[in-house]
Amino acid sequence: MAPSSRSGSDSAPMERHKALHVYAGPPRGFDSPLGPGFGALLEQRQADTREVDHMRDKEGGSHNVLNDDVLAELCRKCSEGSYMGALLGTPCDSFCCARWKPLPGGKKGPKPLRNRNHIMGLPGLAERDRKQVEKHNEITWRTCKISLMEYKAGGEFCIENPVDRGDEQLEQEMKRRTTREGGVELAFNALHSSLWQMPCVQQLQQLTGARKLHLPQCALGGKRQKWTTLLCSPRLYSVLYNSLGELRCECLVPHEDNKIGLIEGTNDFHTTASAAYPFRLNEILAEGFVRCHTDKGFKLMPRLDVATSCTSARATALVVALLLPA
Ligand SMILES: [Zn+2]
């Protein structure tokens, strides 16, 4: 299936210059201690972002993608070409490889809900667990639906989730791209089932020719290694590959935040606290979406003076270049 042809023109509606960010998390401006989020960095590039996350319901309207009306409205906007692309940070709780880690002292905690042989959910789960699996199956399907609608209208999509720990070839690649000192966090687990085995995700990949990028977040300033996979529409993949495709963990000391499993005394995973992307990943994603959009002929206003508001290495280099005598 090829995306419908779409290119910019003088009559292109301004609404084109907007991205969709689903499961966006809390707002992150330039004053955030974590650094700016995807939306703030797109705004800096003269594009808007529609951020959707159920935790934002108090902002008005519903942000719950599990609500059929919300999903229908999002898909309609995607189909109408309202967005340059969609970034989807789909919740990974039910796929989380930390569920496989034995708890200290034989304590009870979240257990695997799926495995490679039972990707849609293990047989015999307690009702509460079964409901959680079914909810996440539905969330994954809705993620794919939004992505496909966006792609069919000529836009880009990127789905983010942790890497598949049951892919032996990928494990070798991660080892190749990791220094001995950093080590690959969490071992290969032949039974681990990730979002990437879900039939709807694999079907989306086949229908669109989407491709995966695998990266350690520490290479972009993250405190954890947190190997992450991005499934990208083909054009976005080619734009992002140079920046993200071969990133290495070159850490010479253990990662600052390397705890796996449950936070003592809670039912929360250590990894949940690092769900926010490092600022540099947001910057590369924002740049990638804008680049795809302008490559299609859409014109954005000139960028703001990045040197005054952006602290990235690239912006710093720009400041230095401006200050150097000619
Ligand atoms: Zn590292």
C-alpha cells in the first residue's frame, strides 16, 4: 500500500504544520528539569503538536485513546491530513522485561503476563491480570490504527517501545554496540515477548514497509542504558538513521540509574521513572518529523534563534561559531 501523494503548496492549510504525540506524558517546556519535550522542540521549529495522554484529561476534552470517540476523532484527523506525523510512546507495562526478574527474598510482584508462545496473554491468568493484558492488547491495536491512518494520508509515524529481549540477533547487535564497562542491561530471554511480536504491529510493518531503529538512551544523555526500539515509517526511518541508527553505549562507568525490577515497597518498576525521553532524543525526533514534512514541499517559518533557548550540543556549537571572529 502506497501513501497517497501529498505535497505542500501555497494553499496548504496551516493545520498541516502540526504533529500528533500520543501518550505524550506531562507537558515539558524549556524550563523543565528534564529539558524540553517533543512538543516544545516542534514549537521552536514553528510547528504545533497535539499532545494526547490520559493523564491530561483535566486540560479539557478526553485524552483517553481507549475511548472510542477519542480514537475515531484522532483517526479522522489523521485521515484528513491534519498532522505531519504521529509519535506514539505506547505504554509497555504488560510487555516489560522487568516482570521476568525474580524479586529479592522471593517476594510477590508483577509477573510475566505473556510470553513468546502466548503473545496475546498467558493462559490461566488471574482476572485482574487478564484484564490488564486485554487492555494493553487494545492499546497496541489502537496505536497501529492511528499509525496506519496517518501513513495512508501521507504522513509519518514512529512507535516507541523497549527492545525485544528475545531476539538473539538483536542481542548480538546490542553487545557489539556496547562497551564492556557499560555492559548490556538485562540478559537475552528467549521467552520474552515484546510489543514487536504483536500481530497488529507486524501487520502494520508489512503494510507500510516501516523499519526499526534500536538505540541506547544513555548515548543521548539518558541516565539509563534503556535500549529502545523505534518503528518508523520508511521516510522517517531514512531521515533518522544517521542520527540514531548506529548509536553506541560508550559509558566507561556503570549507568547512574541501573536498577531493574520493582521499587522497594511499591508495585512500580524502576524503569517507569525513566519513561521520559532524554532531551536530545526529543530534539532528533522533532527535527526528523519537520525534515520529512519540508521534504514533501511544506514550508515552515524560519526557526527561532535556537542559540537563545536551546542548550543542546548542536546549539552550543552554533553559539561558538557565531562568536568566533570571521
Ligand atoms: Zn551507556
